[in-house]
Amino acid sequence: MNNSLIQVENVAKRYRLGTIGTGSLKADMMDWWNRKVRNKKDRFQEITEEDKDPNGYIWALQDISFEIREGEVLGIIGRNGAGKSTLLKILSRVTRPTRGRIRGRGRIASLLEVGTGFHEELTGRENIFLNGNILGMNNREIRSRFEEILEFSGVQKYIDTPVKRYSSGMYVRLAFAVAAHLDPEILIVDEVLAVGDAEFQKKCLGKMKDVSEREGRTVLFVSHNMQAVQNLCSRAILLQSGRIVSTGEPRQVIAHYLHSGRKYDLLQQWSTPGEAPGNQHIRIRRVEIQPMPAEPGGPVDIRTPLLVSFEFWNLDPLHLCIGLQLLTLGGECIFDVSSPSVLLQQGIACGECLIPGNFLNDGAYSISLFFVKDTSILLYSHEECLSIEVADYRENVSWFGKWEGYVRPDFPVLLQMKLPQNPAS
Amino acid sequence: MPSPEIPVPAWEINPSSGWLDLRIRGSWHYKDLVLRLVRRDFLVSYRQTVLGPIWLILQPLLTTLTYIVIFSKVAGISTDGLPAMPFYLAGILVWNFFSECMPAVSSTFSSNAAIFGKVYFPRLVVPVAAVVSQLLRFTIQLGLFFPVLLYYTLYRRTIHPNLLMLAFPLLIVILAGIALGTGLILSVLTAKYRDLNNLIYFGLRLMMFVTPVIYPLSIVPSGIRFWVRINPLTPLTEAFRYAFLGKGQFSWGYLAYSFICMAVILFAGIALFNRMEDQAMDVL
């Protein structure tokens, strides 16, 4: 068992919503007067028990205990607002915990610091030194790595140009180059992978792999990118609402995360036409998306077929066809399919559409239904009624950036030798 | 399974910092950063200006000329029998140093919120760099002061520099200490109460009137003399004039008063800053 580098013990962090203090001098002085002079209770008293005053405070973290061992790559995952950033801020000493303590040894550098202190007016060279100094390197250390930093950043030609003339890509590359050459014992890598172009992302992940595998350095990796976490990390922690809910093998922790994440709207149903949405022609009875994973309870990823089914009360006998649209959360339509036009009697009608696996790209989607009479008259639309998140899945791919495209069909792409070069000729 | 205790825990993060837990040992590591911030300050100040650092000399010179016309010629305020030019210049140099240093320190949190929110380093580095940067400016401005001194000493023979000049670095240290201490206290307060920012410049202007910049201490009427005398900047200005120009009210005892004020303010400033730096960050 490797030695422990950092021990986090019962760390909790409380933030006050709004500002600390009442925000104005007068109110604070009144408080002080009431508290000290008239000996009354402070209305913002230090809270000892579980959040007794929910209208002023939020606990961003509670009871966080874990350790980071030498040489491991520890992944931290969780939704936005789960407390990942707060935890990183505490570890990088930007803010202090409200309770608990952290002990450790070695220099911690974090890539959430990318570009901190960069000054627009200064040249790339000046900024490398400024940024390096801010990140805790001294001039000697920076000078000894200057060439490497320059090469990694790929902005050699513009090194003596003020960075305000840089493109945003160049800016980020230069900033990342400094941070990547810090040589810390513990490297914290945050969501920075989201910035920059694909090639650069690859370089960053490569650097991270280098640092952990070749140099045996310890890495703390925080990401939304499950694929990257699974491939790079030796252990993972899942944060949820400021607490650790799962620790262990990345695969299991990720499964837990994806499972718990299914808070999406997969089903809507109504028991009587009176309360159901619709009009004098149509009342919706049920709409549902059923993921059909290979193993029951498995994650919904790009391989999973999705069955969209619906039932409605048909109030008039008419020729009806149903249109179904799949949209991104941004509202762009990915496809629009339609049933044939069918003569329907009064009563309950139903239908379904199977979206095959290995077709959609990863992302969150919503579904809209359209009820069309005589193939031309829109009777009713039930828009963006269901939504689902499709997770990423990759095999035999060592690239973890965002896969482009709205769809990701599994068309075969062939590659073979056409004319082998004969070594003899 | 928790592994055994970390063999040598090199650092520990706790809920609150002490009042005077200065981490001096760690801070030395950041001397390069102090110098880098000073350098940045200079590079950035004079980018895209025509005259660049010449402004450092031009600014006190123009102020001095203005004061000569307004206070000496028009208002006829006494210059203690000294020629107006070195009299005002001495006062302005001392006052300018303080009045630029103090706000530079007090804006520590507001102007560095972005950096402080992301990277840890001893926060004291920033105000210290601000003071060093102002000291450098002051030194450059002395380059203007000395020719004026030489002219009036050797050619006009109207001023009489004396050995107290050797104590000049001490005067500057006390002055810088007061500026740093006051700035640190105000930096914490303004981080918490933004409205105090407006008061700082108003307070500085008031303070200038109770500092013998445009008048000598000797002509201050007894009614307000008390206020001028308890101002710890007064002995410094007077001693500065006495050392270089030969006139002014100087005594070691009075200078010691200034020194004690400096020590108290600086101590309080550092303690408060140290104690509150983390909390201030959560507010920003």
C-alpha cells in the first residue's frame, strides 16, 4: 500500500448566501451593539448543529473524509453544485474549511489556476514568469523549464507580443503550458479540458498521463467526462450535495453516478381526459421513454435503444398521423419522423417508435409529439414533454474529447491496404 | 482502509488562521513574486504612454509649480524662510509617497479578487509588493529632488542640509510602515464594506491638511495645532525638511512618537490582515 500524501478529515464548508456580514456597516454595527453591549443573541450566530438556519447558509460540503495516496490518480465526479469546486478550493488553500482539517505533504498545484494573473498588456514571456511566480515557482525553476514551456505552448513566434493580441486558443495554450510544467507532487486537474481545441485537449490528457504513469506523480482529476475518468483514474469519488456517496473502482462509481443521474422526465401520465393536456380532439394519456439497456438497470449510453411510446384519448373519429421530433436541449431538431395516416375511432389509441442503439450521440435530448389531421392540419402539439440523458461510451479509443456530431451512427468504415509496397522491389 | 498517519505532515489546513501566524519561512520563497509584481506594475503603468516614466518626475514638479503660484505667491503662506521650490517639493515627495502607497495597499482585495480566488500564496505578498513599487518610484523622484537641493545649497546657499540626512532611510521606513499598516487595516474593512472606499480619498484629503505639506508646522495656529501634532506624519515631514533644508521642528522624541505609532498601526494591520484574509475571500 502506498503512503498517504493527503488526509482529508471531516471537512465541511459553509457559505453564507449573499454577503458575509449584513453587507452594510450600519447593520453590522447594530448587530455588534445588540450582541456585545446588550448581550443579545447574534442573528448570524455560528451554527454548530446541522444547519438550523436554512435561510442564511448553505453547506457546500459536509463530512468529507478521504485520503490521497502517493502515485494514484483519483477522480472526483458529481453534478454541478455537488461541491467539487469547493473541495478543490479548499485543497488548493484558496478558502478554508469551516470544520475539519487536511494534512499532507508536498506541493499541490492545480490546473484551475490556468492563466491566473495573466496581464493583457504584458508579453508572453513576461506572463510566463508572472504566472509561474504566482503559481509558486521561483525564477530559477521557470528559467530551467522555459524552453519546454514554450514548446508545449506552441506560441514561440509570438512570445514577445503582448498577450492581448493572442487568439483565445493561444492564450489558453500558453497558460496551460506554464501550469503543466509546475512539477508539483500533487496535480489537481479541473474541468479545463473543456477549453481549447481537440488537439490541445489530447496534449493535456497526454501530459496528465505522463505525469501520473511515467513520473509516478499523484493526480486529482475532476471532470464531467466519465470516459476520461474511467480510463485515467485508479480510484474515484462521487460527490452529491456536498457529501461523498460512493468511493472505489472508477467503473462502479461511474455506474452509481449515471444511475443516480436519471432524474430526467421519462414518463408522463394522466388518469382522466379532464385533467390531461390536449383539446377537443385529443387528450394525452401517457407518454414514456423506456431505455432498453443490454442488462436491466444498466446505464443509458449511446448503445442503448430507446422506446418512445404514447397513448391518447381520441375524441373524434378522424384520419390522424403522429409526428415525433427528437430535439437537443438547445432546441435543435435532430430528426422528425411521422406515422402513416390512420383512420382512428373514438377511444384510446396508442403508438410507439423505437430509436435504435448506436445512433444518437451522447447528450441530453427531449421529445415532442404532433397530432396531425388529414396529413396537413395540426390538431395538437405536446412539445418537449420528455427528456433523457444519453451517456458516452467508447471502446478502444484513447481520445476523450467531446465526440462531434448530433448523431453517432454505427456505419461501418472500412480501411485496408490497397497495394502493399513490396520490400523486395 | 485508512493508511497510517502521514509520516511527516508538512502542512495542515485548518478552519481558521491565527492572528500572527506569519509563515515567514514559506514567505521567503515568494520574494521572486514580490519583485515580479513590482516589475509588472512598472511595465503596465507606462505601456502606451508617450513620456513613460518621465511622468514620475514631471508630476511632482508640476504640483510644486502649482503650489508655488497658489500657496506662496497668491495666498502668501509662509515657507519658514526657505525658498519655495525645495520647501514644497520636500513636502510633496513625502506626502505623495504616503497618499499613493496607502490606497495601493488598501485595494489589495478588490484589485486581486480574480487571482486570490484561484491560487494560494501568502496574501501579504501583494501589499508588500505595492509598497516596494512605491518605494522605487519615490527613489526615482529623489533624482529630481537632489539636483534642486544641490542648486539651492551650493549656488543660492539658502538651504542647509545637515547630518540628520543619514537618518533619512529611517524616515522612509517609518513612513512606509504607516502607509502599509493603515492600508492593510483599510483593505480588510473595504473588502467587507465597499462604501468605505469612498471615504478613503476623502480621508486622505483631510489628512493632507493636517500634515505640514503646504505650510510649516511653526505657523500653525494654536487652535488646530493639536490635530497637526498628533498626526504621526507630521514629525516625518518636519524631520525630512530639517535634514535636507535646515529648517523644521525636529526632535528625536517627536520622531520616536511617530515610530511608536508606526509599530502599533503596522502590527495591528498585519494581525488583522492575516486573520481576515480567508474570510475576505469568501465575501468577494
